[in-house]
Amino acid sequence: MKRRGRVGVEKYIDKQVALYIALLALISCLFIHSSTEAFPQYTGSFVIKQIIFYILGFSMMLAVASLDLEQLKQISWYAYAVIVLLLIGLIFAPESIARPVNEAKAWYQIKFLGSIQPSEFLKFAFVLVIAKVMEKHYTITEEPSFVSDCRLLCKVAIITIPPMLIVYQQPDTGMILLYAALLAPMVFFSSINKKLLITVAAIPVTLGIGIIIVYFQFHDFYQEELLGRLSGHQVSRINGWLQPFEYEASSYQTRQGMTAIGTGELTGKGYLGNDVYIPEKHTDFIFSTIAEETGFIGGSIIILLYFLLLYRLVVIVIKARTRFAYITGAGIIGLLTFQIFQNIGMTMGLLPVTGVTLPFLSYGGSSLLSNFLLLGVILSFRKTYDNYFFLSRNGDDE
């Protein structure tokens, strides 16, 4: 039985993950170029910026992947504190450095670097802090009980709810959905009593069912009392999704996305052949460009590529064999899965437009960098089990 020797960055990188990310990077740059080339209102080279973001993100991924589990736990609270302070800073920052976009004050404008969205990086802090808290809780709890599980859920709530409220007030509902997609699988795959989880989960499910009933049976109350509590931008998106032909201005982006995907048919219009205009097509709606130019076949290949990436991440997490890795991996994989599903669903009109990007394909620095940080966390598990667990006789990956 031997330990595998690796040289340089190879011990931090999984070849399959690197291959899938490289393919996504290539596809991203090709279709960001295609999305912006077809319409004259775009200025500047988004592709060059995306390449810079990819290089920076890959470097950040390597830096995180080089850490072991204990080091990840040590930096967790520091990362959380810094990002929460940045979120609080947005509340008081002047518009010269924090200009509102679509009624949302969520970005710092930094000269020469562009805009940075702290709420994106909160995902990285959440996943490390919550996993650390859960692992410590079950380490010091001799025999888990209903009371101890409730105490753990309260700890999670205290950590997550205050910064989530700040993000919600920006407002950024899409990011709140991503936090929920991150936290839900972490809680589910912890050792919390499943009956307690069902009880807690029943609350949002009941609220959701109640909202549906109110929408159909008491529509005036729904419009005035429920939607009236949201921002104008949020109301516009919800109405555009539920009633696209009555609120044509609000549903314009969704209807154009559906048109682009539909006109792509089986094989698409060919590269640079997209002619359906969609606002910000190179960001949240990049899947529409891909489906329009490569058709159903190209869109299916993208989904397959995501499936292969997620499957490989699951394999890495399972082989890590630690509670911290399981909880953290569940959150990251759950988040990426939801983000892919939500983004593609909204381009097809199946889900409301929430401003959620398509991982590793959409243009956007903060989203891309935060996802690279999350990948780095999972790759750090691979380095850990490579170094500390016995391997097969030939020492090769499975």
C-alpha cells in the first residue's frame, strides 16, 4: 500500500473536472462573443474580460484546493465576517461606488476591475461556516435528540438569516433562492432528525400552497397585499411569468428567450446565426443563444456536460469520507444543480426570471469567481483523501 506522489498543481486538480471546466470556458467565450457580436449596442470586449475572470477564478480555485480540511475550517469565520461587513457597507456606500442596477444596490463599482457583488461570495462563507458548526455540534453532542437538533437549527438560522435579510433588502430575490438551495441539502444530509426536518419543511410548503390558492381564489388580494409588499422590479418579473400575454413589457425577455430556443429547432441556425434580440443575452440568457445557434442537440450537449461535472463532484465528495466533506459537498452540488435548473427553466418560460446566472457559461465576474471558490472546496477533499487514505494497488483514480 502506497501513497501517490504528485508534482505541482496536479495534486490539487481532478483531470475530469478540469476537462469539463475547460469545455465550459470555451463554450462560454464562443457564445458570449456570438451574443454580443450580433447586436450593435454592446461595446467593449466581454470575451477578453471573461477570459480574465476565468484565469483569476482558476487561480482562486487552486488556492482553495491547496488547503486541507482543517485550514478550510480555520478561514471560514474570517470569510464570513469580511463578506457580511461588505454587505453592510453597501447600505451606507455612496452611489459613486455602489450604483443601483435595476433598483438593486448589490454591487461595488471598482475602477479598472468593474463591479463586485459581495452576495455571490456569501455562498462560499455560508458553506464553510455551516458545515463547521454542524460538525462541531455532532462532535460535542453525545446523543442527538430533538432538543439538540432544534438547537442546531437555531444556530444555522442565527448565522444565515441576518445577512440574507440584507441581501433581500437590496433587493435580490434570486440570490435568496440560491442560499436556500445551498442550505437545504446541507441540513438534509446532516444527522438532524428527519421528522423535525419534515416539520420545518412543512412551513414553506404550506405558505407556497396558500399563495397559490390566494392567486386563483382571491386575485385582488394577491395583487394588492402580497405583490404590493415587493419591489416594482420583482412584481414585474412575477407578472411577466404568470401572465406573459397580459404583461407583455414585463415578459418581453422570457418571450424572446422562448422564441430564440424554439427557432433553433433540432440543429440550430449555425454559429453567429442568432437574430432574436434578448436584453443581456450574454449573461442570464446565454442558454438561449446556444440553443438558437446549435438547436436541441447543442442544448442537450450542454446539459450532458453539466451532468458529467456534477456526477464527478459527487464521486469526489463520497470518497472524502468525512462529515464536513459530506455536508459541504451536498450544499455545493445542490446549489449548482438548482442554479442550472433555474436558469435553463427561466429561459424556456417554465420558471420566473430571477437573475440567476448559468454556472461557468454566463458572463459575470462575481458569479464565476464564487463558483470557482466552491469547486476549490470540493477539490480540496480530493487532495485530502489522496494524501491520507489508502489507495488501490495501481494508485489510479476510479
